[in-house]
Amino acid sequence: MSEPLKRNSRGRKVLRFFLYCFGTLILLVALLFYALTLPSVQQRLTRTAETFLQKKLGTRVEVGSIRVQFPTTVTLDGFLLEDQHGDTLAQIGSLGVSIGMWKLLSQTIELQNITLEDARVYLHTKDSISNYDFVVRAFAADSSSTKSTDTTASPWKLQLDLVVMQLQRVDFLMQDDDAENTTQAHIGTAKTTIAKADLKNLYFEVDGLSLADSEVKLIQKKKSLKNSKPDPAFGLLLKNGDIKCTHLFYSTPERTLDANLAKTKIDEFRLRSANDVMSIQAQGIQVEGSDVAYRDPEVVTTPGHLNAGDLDLTQLDANLPDFSFQNDTLFIQANALSGNDKSGVILHSLQATIRVTPGSIELKNALASLNHTNIDGDVLLFKNHGATFDRMQVQLRQVKGMVGDLIVLLPPSENSALAKLHDMPYEVSGRLNGWLDNLQTSNIRFRAGTGTVANFTGSVQRLTEPTKLGMHLNISQLETNRKDLVRWMSVGDTPMDSILAQPLPTYLIASGKVNGNMASLQLSLQGKVGALQTGPDFPNVDGPPLEFGIAGTLSDVNDPDRLGMDLQIHQLDAPQNFFAFLASKDLQLPDMLQVTGGLRGTLAALNTDLKFNMLRGGVTSQFAVKGLLNNIRTPKQLGFDVSFDGSLARQEILGYLPDSVVNKVLHLPAFTQVNGHAKGTTKDAAANIKLGLGGWGQIRMDGTLRDSSYQMDIVGQNLLVNKLAVDTTLRPLKTVGFTAKVSGEGFQFGKTASIQLAGKFDSLIWDNLILRDITFDGDVKGKRFSGGIQSPDERAAVRVRA
């Protein structure tokens, strides 16, 4: 046999040897894995592991079974580990792990599937001692070794990418009494895929998280302290999260968040922590039927009012395309949000960009519908030193709703007066900027009630203290009506019956400027006022309005008993219909009453200097009053100390006296001059009056009034009877001068009034005969008259009784 053939023969023998050896090795490994699947081998393996752990840890360890399913799956069932006090440290119903076999050839442990069921873990630390310390010590390196082991240099690697994790009925509790924090979790069911795991940099990506019937609590009772050495950085990216029936609770001394999520989906969630600064970003959050509560312990609770630092939302539905939390700043882009808050706010819908910081809350491009109110605007609120939100920058494109909703939305007032207007509708637009103590307004357009309108620009001070309310306003339009005025006045303590009994205008239209506060309010206003009305009904009234223009100062505006004024009336034109509620058969008011002058004092003591023009039938009467009026608010106690001077047209006088008494007895001159002085009250008064009858003589009267009784001394001089008397038989009687005393009871002349008089003609000219000392008397009761006249003069001896 040649040499080459021998070499080929030996090569084939060596190859067959190595193939046999390799095949035998494969067979042995296969037999080993097969042996591990045998129940007897698994039982022995279980007992060996249990014995090893008990000796190693020095505590009770139970291992129900270890099962190997060739070639990739290992299952641990019935595992129990107690701590050194005999309490359960860890308990596992079932743990299954699947690994990639081929990766072992490259010294990589590739986990493919992890399943954990019915597990409980309890970790506790107190006085720097943890209940799991003994486990760490048992598996720690030999303490006598002086050379540390570099574990990072191990050729074996752990790979978690694309591992599928499934958890069911898992409880975890970690309680640190030293740090006063608790981490607790109950996982009902959870399934996810770890798409990427960077253990060196603690960065994980999770795809498709499904979590249900779970509860997670993170409680920190101590305020966070800054460490010189920051915690390790870590990061998490979650995609396609689906959370159902899960309770999340996060609490620190700075804030508390409590959420019961019935159904929540998250497209993407990013969590990053570096240098002890945490940031959260999320996109595509959808929440259905959930409850969320947020509490800032520094914020003062405001029961019955919406409070951004004390929220409790139920039945929450939300579509949030963008959400982030970083550097204590919360950002939310809400396409749709609805729910109910404990304050009483029922949020039907909200679309807005929301930013919340420790010192502010901002809503931009807000479109909201809550309770009975719709809102379109931008809101920026700032927290004050009292941890309540009172400074604001608000752009109201339109707010329309009920005052009751406004009460809930605004910070609480110190009194409940506004609550009486809770069912009044309102609408407002414009800009607000500043604090409730000094609120700047711009182009405010306000509507309320059945016809109240206010358009103004300026500032308002101390809104939360109505008794100290201040304002600097330029009012371009102010309108209201009696029905709304009654509502506005009802916020005080005045009974409704008293308010309805006060004469109030049918409507009011005004413009002008108002500056000052409730203690001293300067105003310059002009406008129109509808007819005065009283009673519970609010009928419409036809006819022209009263027109006015006034300027001056009001003081103690919020207290009617102390209300003061220093006003100049530039114009007050009141048509007859304005006083229609006073009109009667025997009282006809002028066609137009014009007033100018000044008022100074209080409603209890008001100094007046007024000039009146009274237009009736095309003729104008003039009257001036100057003096003191008392108790104007109480007509029955009205007091006065005034001087007066005027020129009254015949038509004007006849408007206040019944025709049966005057027209059938006297011809009045075209104008009667009236001047005098009156002092007293409507029940007790004294007055002196001088009447100039326009060249027909004059009459002076001096009298007193007690209730409905009156006494009067009358002096007539140079009275032209032939001009004044209606009865033609008296025409020869040319002039008369007399003195008389009159006493009476009642003022319904020609009806129920009773009058007695007695006097003497000092001079009487009948044709060319002059008579003196003629006495007369009379008695009038209703329409009945009796009286007599007697002359002692022999030239005309007269004695008449009727």
C-alpha cells in the first residue's frame, strides 16, 4: 500500500473518532436534558434546591416543585421564603421562565418569556435594618477576600430584549420606616413586551402594556431632601398602554394624586429621571369613566367653590393628545374633557391648553361648558401668599351662564349676599387683569337678569369685601329695569315687601364716570329713567322717560341709613307719566317737571337748593326750594325746614286743587307769586306763606299743622273781588282787605274735610261805598256750607246767615 493511501486512511479514522466523540457528547447532553424532565429527577432537584437554600439562608424555605420543559422552559411552583422573624418575605405560586437555547452558545442568557402568578413580596426597613439583609449577606462574596470581583467583566450577558412578561395576582409591598415611604402594588393581570432593556443605563422600552384590576400606591410622608449624590438616571418608554379598573395613588407632603382608572389608553408614555429631576411626557391619552382627585396641602380648602389645588373629579372622560410634567410644571392639551367636581361643578366639556405650576394655573383657547355656563376665553391665575388663587389675567371672548356657576368658579367671598342671585342669568366679555383687591378691566360688556346691560372700562378694588368695594369706571352704557333692581336690592337685609313698596323706575339707562369706593363715590352720570312703579307686578309703561344729568359725590353707599350725597343736578326732566303711580282724580301732575340745583347731606338730613320748572298746557311755572329735609326714606316721618319762592301759573294751581272748590268760586290770575317758609314734619309743622295774585291783591298766611288738624291766620290786602269772584253778583264789590282765622280737619276738600273760619273785613269797597269792620264766619263740612256776615256800619247795615 502506497504512503498517500495510508495517510488518507488515518485521516478518515481521526475524523470518525471526532464525529463519534461529538455525537456522544450531543447524546449525553440530550440525555441530561431529558433526565431533567423526568419526575424523579425533578423531585430530587427540588429537594436539593430546598435543602441548599435552607442551609444557606438559615430560615424556612419551601419549594413545591421545579419543572423543566425541554429545551427552553423552567417552572418554579409553590415557593416560600420567610424572614428571620418567621414572617413571609416572598411567596410564589408559579414562576415560569423561557430562555433562548442557541444564545447560550454565545454566553448570553436570553429571556424570552416570564410568567408570574399568585406571588407576594414584603420588604421592610427600620433603623437601617431590612428584613432581606440576611439574603444579601448569604450570597455576598467571602468577607475575608481582599480582592474584589469585577462582575461587569463576566463573559456572560443577560438579554431582556423582546421578553414577554405576564403577571397575575401579584402583590408587592416595600415599606421604609426610616425614609417614611411606602411602595405598594397589587397586580391583578398585566402583560407586556420589553422591546428594549439597557441594564447598564437603566433604560427600558415597553410595547403593548395591558394592566387590569390593579392598585399602585406611592406614599412619601417626609419632605424630599436634596442629596449631594443624585440617584442613578433611568428612563422608560411605553407604547400602546391599556389600563382598566386600576387604582393609582401618589402622595407626598407637597401634593396628592388619587386616580381610579376605569378605562385608559395611552399611545406613548416617556419617563426620564436624571440628577433627581423627573420628567413625564405622554401622547394620545384617552380616559373613560374614571375618578381623579388632586390635593395641594398648602392650598386653603374652599367648600362650594372650584379650587385648582383641591380637585375631586368623578365620571371623568378625557381625550388628551399631549401631557407632560417637568420641573413641577404640568402641561395638558385637552381636546375633550368632562366630569363632575366635588365643588358642584358639572363639566360637560372642556377643550383647552392647560399649564399648572406651583404658583399659577393657565387655560388658553378654552372652550368649556359647565353646569349652565359656557365659556370661551383665556385664563391665567396666580397664587398669592395665602396659597389661594386671586391674581388673574383673563380674556373673555364670551361667558354666558348663571350667577350660581360664577359663585362656584370664583374664590369665595366673605359674605353670602351674591348667593341670593344664584339663579340670575348673565353674559360677559372683555379683559380682566390684576388681583381681586385691584382688578383692571378693559372693554367689559356685561348682561344680566331680564334687561341689565353694563359696558365699561376701568378698575374695581376689593371685590371680596362688598362694604369696601372701590371702582374707577368709564361707563359707556348702563341699563337695567325695575325687576332686576328689585333683585339687586334683595341681596341686602331689606325685606322684599319693603323693596316692592319703594318707588323704583321701570327702567334706567345711563352713561358716565364713577370713581371712589363705598365710603366716598364720585360720579358724573347722564341718562334716562322710566316711570316709577310700586307693587309686585312689573308692567310695561309707555311714554317718554325722565332725562337726567348729575355730578357729585355719594358717601356710605352700602348703608342706606347713612347714605350721604353732595350732588349737582344739571338736568332732570320728568314727564307726567314718570309719576303716574301718584296720579289721582284730584291730583294732576304737570306735563313736564324740570329740576336743577344741589343736594347735600344724608337721607336723614338733606340740604337742598333746587329750582323747579313746571310745564303744563304750554305754560311754565317756576318754584325754588332751599333748606333742610329730614327722614326722606320714611315719608310718614318726613321733616323740613325750607324757604320757597315761586311763580305758579293758573293751570298749575288747578292741577292740585279739585275743580268743585276753586273753579266755581274763584278766578285765579295768570300767575300767582308764592314765597314763604315751612318747618316741621308731615304731622307737626308751621309755615308762613305770601301769595301775590298778579295785581289782584295779596294774601299772607301763617299757620300750624298737627296730624290732620290745622290752624291758620290769613291776611288779605287789596283783593280785587270783581276779578277774583266767579259769582257776578259780587262784581260791584271792588276791593277787600280782611283778617281771618281758619281751623280745619282733613284735606279732602269738597268731600270729607271740615273747615271753620272767622274774620273781619278791615275795608270793603262796594261801588263807591267804603265799609269797615264787617265780620264774617263760616263752617264747611264736605260739600255743606253755613255761615254769616254782619256789618255795624249804618250806611249798609247787613246781617246775613246761611
